[in-house]
Amino acid sequence: MTHFVAATGLKNPHLQTLMPRIIRKKALFEPIWQRLDTPDGDFLDLAWSEDWKTDEAKKKPLFILFHGLEGCFYSPYANGLMDAFAKDGWLAVMMHFRGCSGTPNKLARAYHSGEVEDARYFLEHIHQRFPQQKKVSVGISLGGNMLVNYLAQYSEEPLIDAATIVSAPLDLGACSSRIEQGFSKLYKNYLLSSLKSSALQKHHLIKGELGLSYQSIKRVTKLYEFDDLITAPLHGFKDAEDYYQRCSGIHRLKEIKLPTQIIHAKDDPFMTDEVIPKFVLPDNIDYRLFEQGGHVGFVTGSALKPRFWLEHALPAYYESLVASA
């Protein structure tokens, strides 16, 4: 894989982080949607790069994407990566975590950094339809931490051939503190307002489960408070500390057996060095730590001609996997 060099004039971590939203105002294509009903009476919305039922699509290798916190197909990195892989001959699909596709889900539960069962159900669905195809999965940010947990949990039968983890908050506690500091509060405010809005839309369900008033959700000002009040108790954790401890992917990297690449920027404004492993990683993990890149930024080229490095580097990285099929 080529080395990442930050775009001239865009080396600042916040510019790296914010630039994709400024450059890419609308999606590169409109996806084909599929609703997958879950065994517990809820649903997962999938976005495909093309009609997956055609004979042509069934011959292609699969690129499978998991988005970040409050992300969706319209997040710049999501449709960008799907488009890049599709142009390189892949069938691309992204699973939306519950409540992230624009339609509130039906149950008093959402998604979190350690929720791997929806991913498992989705990947089983994909595997049944495309048993012979090569499959690569990429997890972005929260989706990356979830993918680490998934690969550790299902290390014997992951149902994919390789994975890449990008800008993942592998130490959740450290990241929830970091995002409350300095300019990073801007990102915190954006994410928190989206999380609160989703929770308030489903207040009738959450109230039935946790007994929380509408006002108590509105009053939340920190991500930690949101996780302590809602995420943790809604998904079977004692509190935010318990959730962070049990779901931080850094503790489970050594359990992964699949060829896995991890991409991280030292200057990521969502994180501290706590997310960087201080121990020897197994040989199947290819860890790439760059000085710059921000949070899921990795904008290269120049300020006048910026390019999304991940969209060139990742399809190129996996070309050999397809060639060996």
C-alpha cells in the first residue's frame, strides 16, 4: 500500500477531518436499497452499489462497509469508498446500523461499538447469497471498533476473507474524554445532537425500557453522559464505564486470525495515543500509523486538487486478493 502524504495546504488535522464534507456535498451515486428483517422483529437497511440480483453482480467480489457513529450512505467516505470499489469491479454494500438509514428502527435498542450480532446476521445473509465470492470488509471509526470485536468473536468463521479498520476508537473511554476538549467539541456537538435527536424520536420506546423523561435526554451535554444514560443500560451494560471497558477493541486485537489492516492517523482529533497498541501484534495484522490524516480524512494531493487517498489505496491494496481468486 502507498504511504499517505497529507495534501499541501491541508495538513492540519481539523482540515483533514472536515475537508471531505466540504469537497463532497452530495453522493457520487444513488444506491439500490434492501431492507433486511431481523429475527427480533426489527430491520437493517442495506445500500448496494448496483442490483445485487443480476447474473453480472453475482460474479463480482464483494466490498462490505460498516459506517461510523451516526453515519450513513450519504457520509462522504461511505459513498466514496463504495463508488471507488464499484468502479474497480466490485459489488459494494453497506449495512446501516439500526436507526441510521433515515428511518427510526422499531425496537428500544440501537447500536454500539461492541454490537456484533447484527453484523453477523447481515454477513450470514451475504454469505448465503454469494458463497463463492471473495469478500473484503472495511469498518470506519465506530464501525471499525465493532469490526475488531466481530473478528475476535467470530475468529474461526468470520465469513469474510480480509478486513481493514480505519480511524477506530479502540479505547472508548479515552476517546469519549478527548472529544470534550478544544476544537474537538465541534465534532462532539454534531454527533451528540444527532444521537439525541434519534433517541427523542424513539422516546416512547426508550421511556418504556428505561423510564427516562424527554427532558432528561434533552439535558445531556456529553457523549459520556449519553452512553451512561442510554447506550449502556439499553444494551445490557451496567454503566458507561462497563460499556467502554467491555467493548474497546484494543483488548481483542490478539484474538483476530483474519488478515487485517489497521489504518490510523496520530493526529486524529477524536483520539489519544491510548488507541495505539503498545504490544506486539500478531503477524496477520498489518498496522499502518501515519503522522497526519485527521479522523477518516486522509486527503492527499493539494488544497486546489484534493484527492481521497483511501479511495485509491484500498481498492489497489485488495487487487491481489481478487487476482488470486
